[in-house]
Amino acid sequence: MVRQQLKIGDEFTNWEIIKEVDRKNGRRYWHCKCQCGTKKEIEQSSLITGRSKSCGCLRVGAGKKLKKYHEDHYRKDGVMTTTLKRKNNTNSSTGVKGVSSIKTVSGERFRVDIGINKKSLYLGVFDTLDEAKVVRKKAEIKYHKPYLG
Ligand SMILES: [Zn+2]
């Protein structure tokens, strides 16, 4: 493998090196900050090879960690407009438009989104499908009706 000298301030996709840390098991680690603000120690080879590109926030639609991440982050301010480049309402596993099933440690829950002007508005995560349906319906009335006239 090509030896590469990394330094503080180097950027690898979402990671930015902020501090050098001690070697572990002969491997070099760097204290990095993700664009989203998450800080983590990343092995040097992972940065160079691109195996690690972010704390996980970058891999849209992949893995539990991301769903958890989004759930935590979006929940902070309740509602948030996302600009994620993701097809909306196509991955519905519930049969209800805009409602997708997510697996959490406490069981199945239901995430509600609504598409407005090609953007996706996140409406929340709910314990039951019924609850999610009601929220989605209300949102359709609120957001879609004015456009339909
Ligand atoms: Zn991140």
C-alpha cells in the first residue's frame, strides 16, 4: 500500500482530521470530525481507502445506524425538511403511501414522510400504523390541498 502522510486539516469525504491519536495495535488512528459534527477516531487506512467516508450520515438509506441517526437528529426539532436525494414513497413496506416501516430496538415503528415540491418533509416516527396513517392524511390535507386547488 502507498504510504501517505496525513495531517490535521486533511479531508476525506465528510471526515476532517482534527487531531492525531496514539497508535492502537500498530495501526494509526486519527481523531476526525464528520460534517454533521460527529467526532470519532478513524483508522488511517480507512480514511485513505475511503472505507470510512462519514459517521454514517452519508450512506443514505443504508443500515440501522443511519435510521437511528436520522430518527435522533430529526426528532430534535420535530419536523425537518430534508433534501435527501432519495425517491420518496417508493420504499413503502406498509402499503400506505408515505409510510414506511422501520425496525428499532423496541420493535417495528412507522415513519411518515410527505413529498412537497419535490422535497421530502419528515413528519415523524410513530408506534402504530394507524397513528402514522392519520398523520399522513392530515399532512395531505394540509400540504397537498392548496396545490390541488
Ligand atoms: Zn456524519
